[in-house]
Amino acid sequence: MTARNAAPSRSPNSKLPATLAGLSLGLFALVGLVAGPGGCGTKQGKGESGTQHAGAEEGAAEDGSDAQRSERVEIDVFAFGRQLGTVAPCGCTTDPLGGLQFAFGYIEEESTAGNRLVLEPGSFLFPDPAGPEGPTDAAAWGQATQRAKLLHARFSKLDGLISGFGPTDVAAPTPEGGGAGGVAMLAELPMPRVIANVSDDARPAGVETVRALPVGHGLDAAVTAVVDPELAKAARESWAPAFPELSEPVAALNQDAIQAELGKADLQVVLVHGPRELAEAVARGVPGVDIVVMGGEFHNAERGRVGTAPAQLSTEHGEVWLLEPGDRAQSISHLTLSIAPSVAEGELPPKWTLQPSTKQRQAELDRLETKLAKFADDPSADASFIARLEADRDALKAQLADPSVPEDVALAVIPAQTKVNCRLPEDEAAQSALRDYDGWVAEQNQERFAGVKAPEVAKGQAHYAGIEACGDCHEEAVAQWKTTVHAGAYETLVVANKQFDLSCVGCHVTGFREPGGSEVVENEGLTSVQCEQCHGPGSLHVEDPTPDNIVREAPMTVCLACHTEDHSDTFDYEAYLRDVLGEGHGEQRRAALGDGPTGRELRQAGLEAAGGGCPKKM
């Protein structure tokens, strides 16, 4: 292609323009790059027709005035973090992030088949067995395997996909361990996988070193991946013995054969399964790389949800885009490359221009308006400084009035970091697959656990008596309980057909798998979060109602078993106690807590901050 011979490059292997490195970084200091629902905000949607809609905004003129914008070619790059076998969020938080139906709805609306690149760094198929969502028995692994099949089915149908290869992809039990997992799952669920820092004799079948594919406008992308050797070693020594030994990532990427393969393409991408430090080392140490996608472990829960905004790292080889999406499809990193119709197919001009999204511009305008309001009544404020702020404000207003890429900009890059939630478009195929999965789980587990009881109680120990037995003596306390969300916990699962799902049921029944408690199916009289979930099994107290036969006060650790950060983002012990305690149930303790926010108020505030709750869907 002409571009490969004519376009300036940053190194002998780089085919992108040298001035991709020259994008203005000043805008990044002014504009927060986290875009909300709707992503980059310069498109109204593309669908599968192949028609480009770059810059088409809602309410655009119908007289053909946006025809020039419509002719621009757009290449969209989407990056996922580690999927970890997740198909949908728990749904209990105020802003549940994730869900294949919304992730794919966003991708389909924001891009066109044949003009996109979708990247995922590995550890895709299964949860981390050592993590909080790790399966603990054959039944849980059965559900995890079904989710892996769902993920594979939907992702593998998407054009433009290239995958990494991470430890949890081979985490499922092998036949020797009572399962059918290990490396065999890679063949059963094939993806276009790549990894660079593994020897050829240890490379699993179907996993390549580098993969290339066309991304539109006569341009090609080449993608490879590396995994942190220390991360792989730890997994191999505990729960992923089938994962191969790895070499040092930067050295592996600089091998002549890999550099030659990458150098054939116009866009060079490395997926990094490891910490940000490794991603930055790859960006600095490997000439020619244009995009590095980070898919490592997060030590901060919020960063694990939303990742970090797309940014550039200055290196001696040029500027490299760093994309850090959140885990489990909770957020997607997105770059749109917008190419003017004047650019010949297969060619890349030498200059790229940063084009902020409508969302970003609006956020910066709001910031400037707030700042100007503070100076409005300050007679000592510097007039020239205020004039500059006003000029910046007016410029942003003009850009918002016409957010299209200017006609004289040959190539523009539009970055976005998009939360994946129910306010995004919905992909019906993924939603249908999720409904089928819930139905499969319900059918399988109803049959598997029919007649399966919780462990028997040791002689002389208490078993769970149920809410009706509590009500015989504590009528007011039970009446208070019925006003709480605990009383409706099981019904929320029934509405969503998740009452037999091992990922959910344990926190929506009483005494789950405790001696004399409830099981997946056998939970009669113990559905929802009843008194005994906090006060312990009460049969001995029923027989002899003395304080010594019951736990009087539940410590916060009891609550935290279910009210985790991933499942209960507004949890505050005292605030939630204000909802639970009341007439006939800890009145004195409730009085001692005094005024203050309740759990309901915290949750309502969280819902409002998130833009409203998401409807429960089957």
C-alpha cells in the first residue's frame, strides 16, 4: 500500500505517522477523558449498513449540511480488560457496571463492521479461582463453563476481534481434577488468540505470536500480547498448572521475527496482561508500538470498575496510546480514528489531530462556567485572566454547536472511556443469550440440588427455626423486619430468574449451607435475609427463650459477608442499622444511633448520582 512506502514513521517498523506522537497533550490537562454513556459523542450510530456517521449528532440538519461529515471514514478501536468469565454484573449496586448486552450494544452502535478492532487481553474464559468469584465445587464450575461458552459465542461472532491469552483461560479443572478444562478449553472455545513471550514448543495450539487483520480504508492492524511472568508463575504454582512458562516481555517483543510481523502493519498493538508498570515498560522499550492495552490486576476497586482514561506516554520512540479499561467489561476504552474523504485509501497523512468528544467538551465548559461564576463578584480578579477564561468558554460553546471534525483535518483521533451500564444501547443477541443462560442455570440447579439438604446439625447444637418461629414471641420485631429490604431479598432473585444461581442465592436466603440451614432448592421457611442470619440459628432459643441461647447483637463482620464493595457500594454499618432497628427490635440501640443518614437514603443518593436505577430484566 502507498502508506507503507510514503507515510513518515517513528522507527523502521512503525507505519503510523510520526505525528500521531504529536497530538496536543494540552487538551488532556483541560478535559477529563472519562466519557459517560454515548461514548465519544460525535456519532449517532452506524449499525451494520456500512454507512459512516462521523459527527452526526441528534437533531442534525436534514438539508444535507452534514454530508461532508458523513463521508469521513472512521476506524474504531475498542479495548476490554480481563473478562474473568463474567457475563453480567450482580445488579445490586447503585450503578451496576458490565453486561454483554450493553457492551455489545455500544460497540454495534458506535462502529461499523469491517472498520473496527476489538481487543481483549486474556483471562477471558473463567474467574480467578483464588478470587471472590472463584468457583468452589463442580456445580459452580459447571456454571462458569456455561458462562465461558456464552462469552465465546458472542465475542467470536464479532469481526475485528483479537484476544490475548491469560492464566484464567486454562483455570478450569482438568479431567484428572474432575472436569474437562485446562488447555483443552482453548481448543473447545477457539478465539483469535496471541502471545509473544512463550516459546513455540510451549505455545498452545491455535495461539499465534502475532495476528493481523484489515481495519478499513486499506489499513491493517497487527496485534500481539505478553503476560507478566511473575503473575503466570504464581498462577501456575497454585491453580493454573497448564499455563506455560514465559520469557521477559520486552525482550520477547523486540525479537526480530516479531518486529518484522508487527512492522508489516499500519497500526501496531500490544496487549499487556500485567501491572501498569509493565505496560509502560513495553511502551518505552518496544519501538513502533502505537497502542498498549492494559489488562492487569487492580488494587483499587473503583479503578477496577472504570479503569483510567486513554492517555499518551512520551517515549524516545514517540507517543504511545495507553488504554486501561476496567475489569469484567465494566468500562471500555475507545479510540475513534476519523479519516477525511480526501485521504486516499491505504494512505496515512503525516498529521493527526486530537478531537475531544462532545461529552468532554461539555465537562470542560461546565468547569469554566463554574470558575467564572466564582470570579463574577470579585472586583480584584485579574481582568485579562477572566477574559481568557471567557474566550475559552466561547470557543467551547462554538465547538459544541458544531461538534463535527473540521473539513481541513485529514485525520483526527477521538478518545473515550465509557462506563458499561443500562444507559447504553442494548444488543438483543447478547440479551437473549443471557436469558438463556439464566434459564439453563435454573433448570440445571433445580434438578441437581433437588433433595440436597444443608449439613446436619451436631447433637446439642441449634438449627435454623425460620421467621415464623421468631414471630411467635417477637411479633413487633418481625413486623419491623417486614419493612426492610432484607424481607424482599429472595423475591428480587425470583423476578430475575436467578433464585437457583450459585452466584446469587447465598446472600438472599438464611443460613445458606450452614448446619441446619438452607440450600439452593431446599430452603423452605428460610428464604430472604431473616432474623437468624444476624442472630444465628435459633431453635434452642425457641425451646428455652433465654438471652444465652441467641446472639443478641450482630457485629459488622456478619454484614460484610454479603455487603461487599462489589455488591453493596453504599453500605455503611450505622446507616444500615438505622433501617434494621426500630420498634420491638433494638429500640434503645436505634435511639443511641441518633439522627443521621439511613441505608435507604444512602442508596437513593447513590442511585440519583448514577442517573437512576436500572430495571430488573429477565
